[in-house]
Amino acid sequence: MITSAREAPARPNGRDNVPVPPPAAVSAVRSAVRRLLGSAEAASRAAAPVAVACSGGADSLALAAATAHVVRNRPVHGLVVDHGLQEGSAAVAARAAEQLDQLGLSPVRILTASVSGPGGTEAAARRARYAALEAARPEDGLVLLGHTRDDQAETVLLGLGRGSGPRSIAGMRPLDPPWARPFLDLPRATTLAACSDLGLRPWHDPHNTDGRFTRVRLRTEALPLLEDVLQGGVAAALARTAAQLRDDSEALDHFAARALAAASTLEKALDVRELGREPAAVRRRAVRRWLLDAGVPEVSDEHLRAADDLVVNGRGRGSHRLPGNFVLRRTHGTLLVEAEG
């Protein structure tokens, strides 16, 4: 039986009843949670309950145990999402909820998610999972997710392979409210070791070894090959690349916000001459933010480059169609985005 992480007694060392420090992996996962929740960025939510999203796997179970140990002054909710994609998924969810309850999380809820829509099973399951968690999270609270450095490396590699641009290659943010990812600097091996040290029994999802899924092939084929060819350290290097790109992206977003403010008109259009003074990366980021704020549901690199061409080269008039039945027009020295009937 699991001892509640909030009530686990210190173990004497046999000499002076000095508490024995926890194993290295347990210490690492606890420190990661403590560091993120104690950061300046998380300070505004310090009084709100937190929630841990748990699949029953090693990453999320280690996260639940660490959070239960670290957070003592506010409730820690447990959220288990049952996607219903595999036979016996309800039993898996129930077992995960049972372990969260034993760890001291309360309340613990099992959420059902309807997986459908475009992009394949992986993308549809991700959308459904985040929607269920968003609907169930405590008010103003963060939802902690168990993504590790290995997950970050897979995300960066996937973005590189698809040419998805710097936002995708920058990977997942440690804190992107309401989502929080304390383990992005920890390898998956650490969460497995922490579960073993704590007597937790993680579920091993068969989908994680199913070669039909792109991420599985990245994890089991592409990354091991790169590690072999480049003599190790690839996952850590990809995670460092993501962190560096996030810093660069935040700086560009800062300058883009200033450019957007300077180019915006009273009619919610953009002054082409004002915007055209900026570097291309700043222009495109400013236009992206403007389009999303106007209600355009999806803005791809192709759309941004077409918009930028209207800014830089579109003399007189021009237009470009956008998702959601929107059209972008250049007229009289301004860009306008309009919904078509």
C-alpha cells in the first residue's frame, strides 16, 4: 500500500535518528515541482488549488507524488482522463484514481473525453484531453502535466521535421497558464526511478510502443539513432535548443507587440507604412497576433508570408483568403481583415 506523500514519516538512520534523505530521483522530482510553483511567474496563483493530470503512467504518477509532498497549504486535485480508446481504459483510469487518492490528492476525478476530429488519433486525443482538463481545473489554478525532457526532445524533433517554424521548435513552456510542466528538465528515467523508490505501480500504455503513431517512432527509432550517430546527449541538446528559442521568441514577441501598437489604426486596421519599417520576423509576428485577435482561427506560415507580401510588395490593392471565411485586404495604405458573409 502506498503511504500518503503528505504523511510519510522520516526514517531514522540508526545513529541519531537523523532523517535519511530521499533517493536521488525522488528528490529530483520534488525539487522540480517546488522550483516551478515557487517561481515568480507562478506567484499570482500561489493561493489557488493546483491540479495534477494523471494518466497512471510513470511521469504523471511521479508528478502526483511530488506535488502531494511539496504542496501543503492548498488543495491538490487529481484529474484522470479516460479517452476510451482501449479496451479496459475505465479500469486503468480507476486504478490511477485509486493511487492518487492514496497519495493524498483530493478531490480526485475521472474525466471522460470524446476523441474525434481531424489530424489523426494522436492530435484528436490531445485536443480532447486538454479540453477535458480545462473544463475541470480549479478556478485560477494551474494544471500540472508530466511532460519530461524526452517529450520535449520529441516535440522539437517533430517541429524540425515538419518545418513548423520557431514557435514549434521552441517546444513546450514550463509555465503556460493554466498549464505547468515541472519535469521538462528531467529525463524519463528519473520519473521511472522515482516511482520505483516510492512503491508506485505505473501503467505502461500499449500505445507508447505502437509504431503506427509518429511520436512512438520518433521515441523508439529516430532519437535512438541520433543518439548513436552523435554519441549521446541528443535529447538534452534538443531541449536546450528549445529553451534558447523560447528566449528569442519572447524577445521577438515583445518587439512585435510594440510594432502592432504603433501600426494599429482606430479602424482596427494596420498602417502598412508603419509596419513596413520593422524587420520581417517582427512584422509577421505582429500580423499573426492581429489576425488571431480578429478571430481568424488558424494562421499558418503560408498565410503570414502572403500577408507580409501585401505589406512589403502589395502596391495599391490586394487580398488573401484566410481560414474561417476571412479575407485580408490591402487598401489605401492599410491592411484590413474582414469576415465574408
